[in-house]
Amino acid sequence: MSDVDDLVEAAQPNELLQRVDALCDARRWDDLVDLAWRCREAVERGKQLWPIAEHIEYRLALEGPPPLAASVLSPTAGRFALGPLTEVAASTHSFFELSPHLSSPLVAGVVAGERVLRGENLEGFAEAHPEVLELPMVLQSWEPFYQVATYRASKVTAPPPEVTPLTRIASRQDGKALEDPELVRSLLDLVATWVTSSNGKGDAAVVEGSAEAAIGSLDEQEFLIGEVDVAGAMALMAWAGASGGAHGRRNGAAAGRSAAWWVASTLVDLEWPPDPDHLGQDLAELRWFRWEPLRPIGGWQLHLAVEDAARGWSAAIAAEDRVTELR
């Protein structure tokens, strides 16, 4: 570490990043914490080294021992990281490794939510602070095994759920538009980051009539469509809610599950937080559809429709995002 002061004073980011990699490989965590402190201190003197300090916090959350991984977690940590540090730390540490070192109930609740998505059953554990997300601390039988992100030193991969190719072409049907601003807002909230922080666009509608009528109200004349089950629909909604799209920062899988549950409870008009069994039963009475425009699409997309045949109404969402600006 004898040359660290020289590297910091010279504000050489490439060399400092190489040093960070070397310290992580050697598992010299105390030296890594010291380097982060030196970079933060240098920022106060006008050195533009805050990205190095933030990267060190990311690496500590990802690779560090549980006490250090927990120490960098806060509600505002990782604003410029590849994803929320609560998700980063939860991707490589169990809840019970981290929980003794988490001083914030808010952070503990989100970390617990992330670990539930990775298969942990945290029901009955007060340390999981279920009141934070107000969701069950175990996956329900009607839920999917949600898609979660995999973090590495310099990248994150979070592919969408696998889906069956669509083969049936349908045409728009007539349907009277219905005023349901809460449902429309909940659907668009799934892709809010795509729209506000990236190049995305989204539209949603609620109509009297079939799923084809709801999709047609989004200015689609012909489209591919296929039925999916409740688990498949929840997986797609949660993936969209977790994603940052092409350029936005990830919201995290726990946030994605929460957004999907919010849509689900709004669809069946249950008060929040909904009873899980009641919600699962009501969702099973709806028909769910994945659909796609006939035109070429790419990048990030969510095309979903839901139909309540008993009550004669449907809703649909169309959202896309790409690396280049959509026209």
C-alpha cells in the first residue's frame, strides 16, 4: 500500500481500479476499506475519486465478509452502482449472515425480501422486518421462482424469464374504454424507470371487453398472442419492475416482486397488504396473456394482458426500451 497515496493524489482511476481488483483477489478487506476512506477524503480536496469509493462499496457488498458487506448498506447506498447494494449483498450472502450487522430495519426488510426471492423462508423472523415490504416472507405456491440478477465485479446479468414463442395471430376487437386510473398507474409503475431514466415508452388501457379489445385500444391492429398462467404473468411483471431498462439503475428483485403484487392486488380489488391465499385464488380466476406486435421489437419489452371474463373487462400494457432512442 506504500504507493496508494501517490495514486490517490494523482487521481489515477485506472490504476486505482486495478488496485481494488488486487485487494479483492487477495481478500485484503481492511486495506480496501482504507482505500475507500482515502478516496472519500480526497474528494473533499477536489479529487474526482468518488466513483472509486462507490466501486469499493459495491465490491464489499458483493464479495466482502458479512460484517463489511452489511456496513455499506443504507437506504441511499449504491446510487451509481450496477444495482441497489441491498440486492448486491443479498446475491452472495444469506440473510442470517447479514442480519446481525444490519442496524436499519428498512435495509433489513429489503435484504430479507431479496433473500426470499432466492429461496429463503423467513416467516416468523422479526429480524426480517416484514412490515417494510408488507409481503410474505416466503414464496407462495402460486408464485414463480422469480428471475434474479447475477452480479460480477464489473457487470450484472438479469435476463427476462423464459417464454414460449407466440404463434397465434389475433386482430383487435372493439371495446369501450373504462376509467380505472389506479390500475393503469399500477401497470405503468412496472416500467416507470424505463420511461423516466432511459429511452423507454409505455402505455396501458382498461376496456370493457376481451383481452384482444384491450390490446387493440393500444393502437395494435394485429398481434401475436398466447395464454400464460398466473406464475408466468407474475414473473414477467416482477422482472420489469426490477429492471432499469437500457440505461436506468436497477430497482432490485424485491422491488419488482412488490410492484407485481401491487398490480395483482389492484386487479382483483384487494386492500393492501392482500391476504396471500385470497390473492392467489382471485388471480387464478383471471385469464392472462402475453402478446407481441407483429413489427420487429427488441431490447426490453413487456407486453401483457389480463381478462376478467366473469365481469366483462380487460387490461393491457405495452412497454419497450432500447439502447437507442425509440421513435
